[in-house]
Amino acid sequence: MSDSPTSRSTEGTPTDAAPTEDPRPDGLRRAPSVVVVNTGNGKGKSSAAVGVMVRGVARGWKVGVVQFLKSGDWKTGEEKVGRQLGIDWCAIGEGFTWESENLSEDEAVAQQAWARSKEMIDGGEHHLVVLDEITYPMNWGWISTDEVVRTIAERPEHVNVVCTGRDAPQALVDVADTVTDMTEVKHAYQKGLRAKKGIDY
């Protein structure tokens, strides 16, 4: 399966002709900001958000990132480069819930992460705010979906927001301008391969 206009069969033979007509709708207009949601069970939701983050920095935007599950102790590659680029980076999460010894504490930390996120969005200093893995505490009832959606909907008009995580609540999908559902075809974990530094973190 390919996202390119010309897909190929298993034999490598083109199965579709290259498009000759412009597929874009008429009446396109510029928006002061957009909301993007990367969801689904496939890999790459946070990685795609990091790509947007880099684009924002390249445009001279002030960018903020709040990670709801990833711990600052993990020292991920995206955090390292983000800090080098001058991004306001908040890795507030407590890590995997199945490794937690106190889910109540994890819930409290998620609420702290949301408070920081709301502050970034409402403050209007950032042109881009990335809410990484925010769908999980929303679905677990740790933070209010209504409040998240309302804050995004009522954000200053120049503030772009990117949300990531599986099973995006319908209300979040509804408020978004672009939603991508990433589908897992296969994953290295299924072959017993651990996450690889430089590729997965």
C-alpha cells in the first residue's frame, strides 16, 4: 500500500495511471491556524508531529511541546533536538501505565501537563503547540475532553495545535481541520525487535 498517486502491485507493475487533473478543491483559502490530529494504531503519530514542529521552527515560529506519557528521564532524540532548536519542551509524563506503581499520581501528573498545555494555548505566545499522546489521558478520564476541545476551539486565532495518540475522541476529531488515521501493516515488535534508538526514540 502506498500514499503516492501511483500504487504498485506486488510484482512492481504500476496499477494506476499518474493523475493528470488537479485534485484540489476550488475556492481554497488561507486560515490563520489549523488543528491537526494524528491517530490510529500505526507507528509514526508523534514522528509526524515532530516534522510539523521542525517546519514551524524553520518559519520562525515559537513552538511548544507537551508530552503526556513520555518521561523526561527517557532522553528521546526528538526532545534532544527540540531543546537544541529552542522549543519550549515539557516532557511531563510518567511513562508506561503498566509499569506504574501509582496510577493516581500518574493522573495528577497528566492534569499538570494539561494545565501547562492550556497555558501555552491560551497565552498566545506560541504559533504551534504539540500535545503529544494527549488522547490517552482524555480517554482514561484523567483530563476533561470537553475542556480540551473547548480550549482548542477558542484558542487565539494564530495558534496551531497538533494532537497525537490512538483512539482520538470524536469531539477532538470534530474540532480538527486535518485528521490522519495511521494504520499498522506490521511492526518490528511482532518479530521480537526492541525499539531502536534513532528510529523509535
